[in-house]
Amino acid sequence: MTICRRIAVLIAFTTALTACTPAKPAASSDSAQLTAARTTAVRDSVKALLAEFTEKMNQSDMDGVAKLYSSDTAFFWIEGAGVRYQSTKDVRDALQSLKNVPEIELKFYETRIDVLAPTIANVRTEFSQTFMNGTGKGDTYGGYMTITVVREAEGWRLRNGHTSSRKPRP
């Protein structure tokens, strides 16, 4: 084989190999924008969402609490080992029953927020929630919760979650 023919075969082989090699995917716009400062800002925004959720729950503002859930049609919420709510409407309907509870005290602690993208974060937290019956006595429900929150046009919203309790919910 002549040198010219060898070079031609080598160029053809290199071209074919290059054409068959998948291109590296471009970094997604979400992950490309996730700087340390942006991560901190997202984490702070999610903390503010949790504080707002807690405040509204503790003030028995169930309509306000309901607005903090995503309206995404793929919404779900699991309690224990089963799907408890399959839509935001299910959650909103359930929250209406809490309007009759004289006093509610919700606390989150040992909270960790993992920022996945500028518009998505996962939350894991322990929680305690006491439902007071108006006589100074109440039932406490608590355990562990994981939540996926998403940034929507209205702000940060709870997209789906899972609650595991230490004892059955009252």
C-alpha cells in the first residue's frame, strides 16, 4: 500500500470513528447555573418555604397551607407504606378537616436541603406535630419526612413527599 493510500485509509477510519462516537451531552442549563452562590440562594428560598408552611399550619391557615402544594398533575404524597394523596386536590380536601382543630403546633428539626437544580430541591427533616383539642391536651404525631420542592411561577411548592411516623397518626 502506498503512503498516500495509507493516509487516505487512516483519514477515512478516523472520520468514521469520529462520526460514530456520541457527542458529550451539553451541561443542562439547570446544572450549569448551579454555582455555590446559587445553591445557597435556593437553599435559603426552600428554608423560607418551610418556615411559611410551618407558620401557616400553626396559625390554622389551611387555605394558605394548601396554596404551598404544587398543582402538578403528577403530584403524590405517601404516608407510611402507601399513597395517601394522589393529587393536590386530595391534600387540599384533607386540610379542610384541620380547620376544626383548636390549635396545631408543627415543628421541623434536623432539616437537610439538597439542591438538585435552580428549580428543584429535596428536603429531609424530622418533624413533630401536635393537635390540641382545646383542653390543653393533644395528640402528637411525628417522624421523618422527605419532600421534593419545585420552583413554579407562584414560587416554591411542595411537589411530592413521604411521611413516616413514629406512631400511627391520630
